[in-house]
Amino acid sequence: MWVYLVAFVVILLDQLTKLLVVKNMELGERITVIENFFYLTSHRNTGAAWGILSGQMTFFYIITVIVIGFVIYYIQKHAKESKLLGLALALILGGAIGNFIDRLFRKEVVDFFDFYIGSYNYPIFNIADSSLVIGVISIFIFTILDERNKKRSKNS
């Protein structure tokens, strides 16, 4: 099914970019892409977003396995009904597995996208994180559109 191919591509891009960062940058090294806005910064995270629950690897292993199982179940059950839902689930699956691979083999997640919005330094992230966020936002959009369509069908 195409959904698993999308997830695989996300995992591949995520792991390839992380490997490039690990092999070619020192920890903490920063490369300017757009001055005062976008940098590539070699960073490691043992927690979740913003370093939440730092060092709680067992917790992340359990939660990730549950999330992956849930997402695969939803793909099998509902992704055929909607391409948007299938794409969102593929992005979530690819992102979850991408960071899970890091946690399993590195005991930390490799992050490198570093943005400044004015004086605010947004937490450093990676492709898996981006994929997860886009997937979750897409699920919200799908849910809103689906509910709107159900209401329209009911009123017709």
C-alpha cells in the first residue's frame, strides 16, 4: 500500500540526514543557512519535544510501540477511505519510527534544524519531528473536514 511507501521515504530521509549530521558535524557545531533565522546545529535530545521527560527511554520505547501499533491499525482500517488520512498516518508512522530508531541505537535523538523567530530560538528538531507535526495537523484538518461533510450529508 502506498501509505507504507510514504512512511518508508520519511524514515529514509530522516535517517540519512541524521547520519550526515553525525558524520560531518561536531556536537554543538552550527552552520548558518540564513543569518539570524535558520541554522543547521548538531544537537542531541534524550527527551521529547523541548527536552520534556529527558532520559526516560523506557517510557519512550513503550509509548512509541503503542503509537506505531495504533497507527498501523488505523492505516489498515481507515486509510483506504481517504488519501488525506492515509498521508497523515504515513507521516506519523514514518516520524515515530525515525525517532524510535535513534532512541534504540543511539539512546538519543539527533536534531539539527535550528530556527530563530525574532529573538526566540525555536527548539531544534529533525525530519521525523516535522513529519509527526505535519501528520498530526493533517489529522485535525481531516477530522474537521470529515465532520463538516457528515453534517452536510445529514442535512441534505
